[in-house]
Amino acid sequence: MELNARIPDGPVEKKWENHRFEMKLVNPANKRKYDVIVVGTGLAGASAAATMGELGYNVQAFTHHESPRRAHSIAAQGGINAAKNYQNDGDSVYRLFYDTVKGGDFRSREANVYRLAEVSLNIIDQAVAQGVPFAREYGGLLANRSFGGAQVSRTFYARGQTGQQLLLGAYQALERQVKAGKVTMHASKEMLDVVVIDGVARGIVTRDLRTGKIERHAADAVVLCTGGYSNVFFLSTNAQKCNVTATWRAHKRGAGFANPCFTQIHPTCIPPSGEYQSKLTLMSESLRNDGRIWVPKDPEDKRKGNDIPEDERDYYLERLYPSFGNLTPRDIASRRAKEMVDKGHGVGPLENGVFLDFKHAIERLGKDTVAERYGNLFEMYERITGEDPYERPMRIFPAPHYTMGGLWVDYDLMTTVPGLFAAGEANFSDHGANRLGASALMQGLADGYFVVPLTIGNYLADVTPGTVDTTHAAFSDVERDVTDRQNRLLGSDGSRSAASFHRELGGIMWEHCGMVRTEEGLRTALQRIPELREQFWNEVRVPGTGEGLNPELEQAGRVADFLEFAEVMCWDALTRDESCGAHYRPEHVTDEGEAKRDDENFSHAAVWEFTGVGEEPVRHTEELEFPNVPPSQRSYK
Amino acid sequence: MDLKLNVWRQSGPDDPGRFESYEAKDISPDMSFLEMLDVVNERLLEEDGDPIAFDHDCREGICGSCGMMIDGVPHGPKSMTTVCQLHMRSFEDGDELTLEPFRASSFPVLKDLYVDRTPFDTIIASGGYISVRTGSAKEANSEPVRKRDADAAFDAAACIGCAACVAACPNASAMLFTASKVAHLAHLPQGQTERYSRVLDMIDTHDSEGFGNCTNHGACENACPKGISVDYIAQLNRDLFKATVTAQPEPARG
């Protein structure tokens, strides 16, 4: 597997500009001769499809949702970063670049991150022009806030619904191109495989979820914008239908998968309330600005939070990190919460959370101010738990939230399969080992509006359009693979639901490849996953047929892919014998108990090559260099 | 708690459909309504039954995928709450509940409680946007927007497209949905250029997709999980009136 990142020459701040000049162009009159497939209609997919349609390409857009507006980007709450420096607080493109590389704990690619920071400016302009109702000041200018520990206020937001408003902006741009005839929308069609002919991506095979029809679609290039894989943990903040299928099937057809073990855990979610729990709900991190996190000092203390006196409480983040206190970064806050629960200090009926207490904030600021800042979050919390956070401390616990790993891509966002691109959360390039708050929306839209629509031209300029159609034998072969797999699922005569296997897999991954990964635990997981997979294929029950709507069949297919993917995630965690960012190996910690990088041996992206289901995959590396941001050790004491 | 569910079962768009009854036993009051249905489905599956189909995704009340009638009320008894955010503590032990899909002739039932809301996308495609090409936007802060306009635009833009408004309306009108987008864009300076052509095009499409007209019942506002006000329909009507009387016909879009 050849890993040539094709990073343009020149100083980091000139690379994108130089590259835009040097890239080959497709003549405007020729663009309409090219068919481009875009899979997924979240921020990256909708913006890429709309923009390529505007440029003149024939775009075929696919989503497994009933409508492109349902994609999970819609659920992002907090905001979107951009280096506008509207607050005159010293922000700049270079500072956003610097913060992102450092926040990623020196495991991302500098050139890509710089470009991300650079185009962040254009994203805000674009969104405002589309009518995205960002928060404004009384003077009518755009408002900003500081987010996720950043020392400048560069986050733009639309109440707690920033993702929704940005996605609706991109969705509306997409629908405009649908109306103009430049984008054909294929809703309720799930991509089940990529068709690769002579090493080049030439199309996809899908299932129409309403009719059950398996279909072939040919194109000159394929762009995957299919999101992340947090649902490998079963319980995560992701929507129920988020899955790894598209990227995993692309991986099985030759696309390298980079850093699959880099997964982010969000510290402030509502703890599960029982076995039936289907997902976890994130509460905005901003709660940590005024809430104080604590547990009872005595693990045996079963009193209600309010009945425990001050001197019997352990405000452990304030104790351990006097200068950052409750605002320590996500990974640290998460790990410490888990540690407290593991030691028996957990609170709530299942003893699976820690307290986040607003009593002092209400005393200091008054109930009205607290309500103004957090009222909608308190309501959400009460709706789910039935408990009133004004009267008693909230209970929180970390939950899987975002995946930094993804398909390996070069500077042009092309995977190791020529003609196959990956954008947004589906690729690996920008966040390294840890993503900063409010940077996911930024990356999805940067890739979709400003990167892929340009770089795809650089590829297509050398491609003769329409050389392959769906009658090619490779399409028949892939369609047969897809159909066989579906028949195997439908033919299994077991009695267990796919969800029950998913829950079990999630338990293994959370235990052994979640917040803390030990060598022993990872080896246990690598033994149990294949056993569970075999059990799945023997004991799963998928009712109904392949015809028509069959949600159980959809789910079973996704769980089957997670059961394969989980192994490479564990291999990645096992072989990355260091701690960095969100990847925490207790064998590698500093004297202060924090993640300790090993730059000598692991300053690289690990890129996995598929060798067969259940076979040990092959690990390749892309060396990472940091000429602009010299690596340093984080400290939040 | 134990409940009895009378659920609309329909195998596909051409099946006439019927109610069937199910027992939901040992339900925790902390479950969400959809988690309760997950449990019913998992038991059905183990007993060789056919699970009840319903659409859902984020389970946080924002994606707009879920929605069903519970005892004739869209999204069930709790106001400003989608069915995924409704919890079983809103019900009593022994309750008997009737579950039906959102019904409107524009929304064919795909299966059981799962309907096809594609006509909403068609309405948006007919004009629910500002025509701005990627790359042609001006500096974001070059045009201030009064805070109250920005806030009003946001209130309208909060629509999640779940279709509870259509299900609640005796005319199966999608006027609240359409008005929310018309008002969102009409409140912003960026939306002025296409303001009147937009309302004409979107209403044309609304009607041709088979939705009924608005006769001011207000049931939509009551049913809306995001609290979108019927005042936006009044605003749409003002813009529509003005557009019909005064606007020059626009050349065809493209």
C-alpha cells in the first residue's frame, strides 16, 4: 500500500494557494460530462454535492435517510470555529492552526490542518449568505464565544442548534441543485459496496430501503461523506443509524483505514438508566463553566447528593488540577470520572455517574442567570431523567462521541484507491488524536464546500469520462457479493436480535478499547470479537425478506460490519504502544498521570490494510512532521 | 409498569392495514417511548413475530425522523416534545394506548408507523433557499442584522420537518412547515431578493404535492414539538398576498 500524502511544496501558509494554482482544471464545458457520486448528506456530503453541482458536474447524491436533512450533523450543539478574529483578541489563521495541531496531540498532518484554518473564514461568509441564523450582538454583528478551553473567542453558534442550522443551509443549497437538475437525489438508498475496477473506484452498489432493490451506479469518481463509527460502542451520542458500513466496505476494497483507535469520549453525557438504553444524550460542555464536579468521599455513602455535607465531598478535578479545575480537557475530565466510578464512588441508582452541581453557581449568580445560561439544557436533562437540576445535582458520565480516525486520505482527500475520496468525519486527516470542540462542523464544511470540489477536478482532468458503465462484469461481481451477504443474514435461523449482538459488542469495546486500553484488555477483546462474530452469524434472527422496508435487515447488516471493524480498532490500539490525546494506555503515563507520547516511535499515522475477515491486518505508517508547531507535552495542572 | 398497545400494522403502501394489540410488560418509567417500543420489538423478534416498523434516528428531538400518533395526538401527550424524548413516566401503569402513523394522503405509509415525507423536500427544492453559490459570499460581518430579526429568523428556522403539523391538521395542510421556511428567510436581509418569488413557488409546490389549505384551526402550533407559531402563517399570507398582487413574474429558475 503506497502512502503518498502529496503535500504541496512551499511554506505551510502558501501550500493551499500554490496548490490551487498548480492543480489541473476541468474545462467548464466538459464538467457536465463527468458523473460524481457523493455518499452521505451531512455537512460534508450536502455541501460537497451542492458545490460540485454548482460547478457543473453531474452529481448523484445518496443517503440512507428518508431525507438528506436527517443526517446526524443536525444534532451538533455547540458551535463552529473560525479564525475571523472579530473579537480582536489575538486570533489568527495561524493560531487556529496551532491550537488544532496541539489539541490533536501532534498526530495530525500539519498541511491539512493549516488549510482547514484558512478556509474556516470562508465557511462563515458562506453560511451567513445562505441565511444561517447565527447568534448576533445587539449591534447586529455576529456573536462569538470561547469554547472547549480555547483562549480566544472564535466559536460561532446558533443557540444550541448550530449543527441543525448549518446542515439546513447546506441541505437547502443541495435542494437548489436538485431543482436545477444538477444533483440527482437518491434518498433511502444505502451504499453497501464500492466497485473498484483495475484499482480505480468506478461506482457503488446500493439497496433501496423502501423497495429492497439492489442497484448499481457507475461514476467517474466517488466521494464518501459517511461520518464516524462511534456506534461501535453501541451506546454513544451518535444517532441510531450512524454506522461504519460505507467506510468499512471501502476498506475491504483496498482503502487504507487510518488511526481507527482514535475515538473521542465526551465528558458530559447523561448516564444510562438501564439495560434497554438505546443511546446516550450529550449535554453541552459549557455546563462545566459554572457547574462543579464531585463524588462522595466515602464509596459507601448512599445519601442523596444534597444530604452530603461539603467536607464529605471530593471535588476531584479542582483537587487534581487546581488551575484548570472543572475545565480540564475532554479526555482528562472523562478519564477521571471513569476512575471515580471504577473506585466505587459512582452516584445515581446504578452508581454509574458523577455529580455536576449548580448549587454554588445558583448562590453566586442567582437562579435567573443560571436559567438564562443553561435553561434549555436543564429542561432537556429533566425531560430525560425526571430530576430537576435547579434542586439537586445533575448526574453525568462520559460517552463516545466522535471518531478522529477514518479512511486515510492524501492532501487532495483521495484515499489509497484512486477516484475514491473521503470527506468530513469519514476521513482521518485533521484532528489527530483528539478533536477540539467546535471543530467537527468546521472540518465537514471545509472539506465539502472548499476542498473536495476543487481537488476532484485535479483527479478528473486525467480521466476520460464515462468509460465504464454498470454492465461491466465487476458490477455483477460486487452485486453478487452484496446479495449473498444479505441472503446469509436473512437465512440465519437463530432467535436473537441484531441489536442484542450490537449491545454485547459495545460492552466489549467500551470495556477494553474505550477510555483506557491495556495490552491485556485489548488481547481479550481480540479473542472475544471473532467469537461473537461467529455467534452472530449462527444465532441472529432477521425477520421478513429482502423486499420492501425491513429495518431489522438494515440494522443486522450494520452490526455485521461493526463486528468486523472492531478488530482493526483493537489492533490499532494495541500496536500504538504509547498514549496520545484520547488514546490512553496506562503503561504510558507521565509522572502526573497524563498521556505520555512517544514521538520517537509513534509520530505517524497508522494505516491499516485489509487482508481478510479475522486475519491480522497489515500496518503501514505515514510519518508526520511538525516543522511549524514543535511538539510539546500538555500540562493542565 | 404494564401497558396495552393497539398498533396500526400495514405491510406496505398497498396493504389496507389494521390494528393489532400487544402487551408491553415490565416497562421502566425511565424508558423513552421508543425504547419501550424497542423492548416490545425485541420480544416480538424472539417469539418469531414481525417487529413494528417506525422511523427514528437521533433520539434527541432534532433530526425530525420520528413521529407517530399516540391516542390521536402527534408525538403524544407531552407538549414541545418529540416522541423520542417522551418518557414512560408520562403514562400510568395499565394504560391502553393507540399508535398510528402520521396520516396524510401526501405521505404514503411505507410500513406500520413509517411514512414517506419526501414532499417536504420537494417544497424546499422549489424555493426554500437563498441562491448563493459557494465562493460568492461577501464578508459575513459586512451586513449587520438586527438582533430581533435574527432571533425571529431563528425561531422560524427551528422547524425539524417532522410533519406533526400535517398530521394534526384536519386539512392535512403543510402550511406551518412552509411558513417556517418562508419566514426564516424573509426575516433576513439576505433573503429579500427572492422573497416574493420564493413564497409563490413554495405555495405552488405545497398545493401540487396534495397538501390541503390552511383554515386557521391552529392545531399545528399545538402539535409542533419546536413551538413554531402560527403567526408565521399569517406572515406567509401577507407575503403571498403582496406577491400575488404586486410582484412581477420572475423568469423561470434554473
